[in-house]
Amino acid sequence: MFPLRSIALKLSSVFLFTIMASLVKASAEAVPPGQAVFFRSLFAMPIIIGWLAMRGDLRTGLMVKRPLGHFWRGVIGVAAMGFGFAALGLLPLPEVTALGYASPMLTVLFAAALLGERLRLFRMSAVALGLVGVAVVMWPRLTLDSLEGAATLGVLCVLASAALRALAQIHIRRLVATEETSAIVFYFSLTATALSLLSAPFGWVLPSGSVAAMLVGAGLIGGVAQILLTSAYRTAEAAVLAPFDYASILFAILFGMAFFDEVPGPNVIVGSVIVMAAGVIIVWRERALGLQRGKARANMTPHA
């Protein structure tokens, strides 16, 4: 039976993550990225704890066998989230979303380098196609006649975020061999909250009521989205659900136009289509090869 419920959960999580990113973007001029990461992580924790309690996993799900593994997952994830949030303040939302699609391509490369997975010609060709799509999206920002400091920095930030998210995906693949999904989700939020506090001496501010409400909302919505994402992957194969990640570009375009007056250029549209095609090819090829990625994907978040 086609997993309509799981697909609905996945699309709901993608929609909520896009709302979360929009709230972070709306507050980007008022607060630094590290402070946004703190709010995002802290206010996701009550949602996650409540979810664990409802599932009866509050006790067993928080037992860990590799505490250092969770710590390093937190370090990588916080860095990825920080760069991603910084990019949201520098680039249009659709552009950040499209460039973030580099992460699955980089995951394939890192898996070959760090996990010893074989990189055959078919998958390598799909990765190359995806990276061409990413280049199409970012090209106008890097040409000499339109080189702008803020925009170029934004491109570098989102690419750094994508690379770190790919590394986090590799790290999670190792963690799921011994750790419960609930523990990975909880300890990431915990370590992200703690680590983001380290950025406090570097420019945290007292936000206004409206900005604080947006940041708290981003945390609460991010927590709900994480639960929906995890629940989706519990009942359906990764190869079925992964292509629905690309619905985020549609939501990003809608939100960008509605709330930020951002109209994506043709390079963003064309590049996104190229990257999405490459991503779908990679997902279905991995399914054919029997690679199990569902548990790892369930622990991933955009900008984390």
C-alpha cells in the first residue's frame, strides 16, 4: 500500500521547516545567528520531551552508549545551523533553499571518502549533475560584474552549511548503529542549546517582543517539524520520502514572494530543477543498491 500517511507527514514537516526558516530570516537583522540557534534549540526541547513521554521513550530513549558521538553530532549540527541561519539574513529564501540542495550530493562524496562506499559511474554522474545545478543557482552571485560582499558571503555560508549537514548525515549513519532515534533527536537539541550559548559574548542582544515571539515560534515549530519528519521515516522507505524534500523550494518561493518580496530569478528555477533531478536519481539508485538511509534521514533537519 502506498504510504500516503508518511508522505503527508513528510510534506507537513517540510512545510513547517520552511515556516521556521522564514521566522529566522525575519528576525535576522535583529539578532545574530548564534542567538537564533539558541532559541531554535531551546524551545524545541519541550516539544521533543513531550513527544518522548507520549511514546513511552522518555527513560529508555535517553540512554546512550556513545556520549561523545552525540557531542560531535551536536558540534557539527550547531555549526551547520549557524551558517544556515547566517545565510538566511544575506540571501533570498528560495536561493538559500536551492543552494542547500548541495547537501545530498556532498553526502554521497563524503560517504565514499569516510565510509568506504563505492562511488560508481552512475552515482558520480548524478552528483556531477547536481553540482552543476548548484553552480547555475549561485553563478550570478559570483560573476565579476555582480560580485557583492554580502551576497557572496551568503553563498559561502549556505555552502558551508550544506557541507556540514552532509558530514552530520555521515555521523548519524554511524550513530544509528548503536543509538535510539529518540536519543539522537533529544541530545542534539540539548547539545545545540548548550553550544550556542558559547556565542553569547559575540553580540547577543535583547530582542523586542515581536522578534522574541518569532524566535520562540521558530523553536516550537522546528520541534514539531522534527517529530513529523521522524514519524514519517518510521513507516516508509527513505527512497519513497526523500524526493518530497524538494517541495521546500515551492514553499520557499511562495513565502519569499509573500513575506519578503523576493522573486526568484531564472537561474534559481533552472538550477533547482537540475539539482532536484539529480537528487531523485541518487535516491532511487541508492534504493536499487539496497543502502539503508531511512534512520539517518529521520534525524536530519534543514540547517542542522
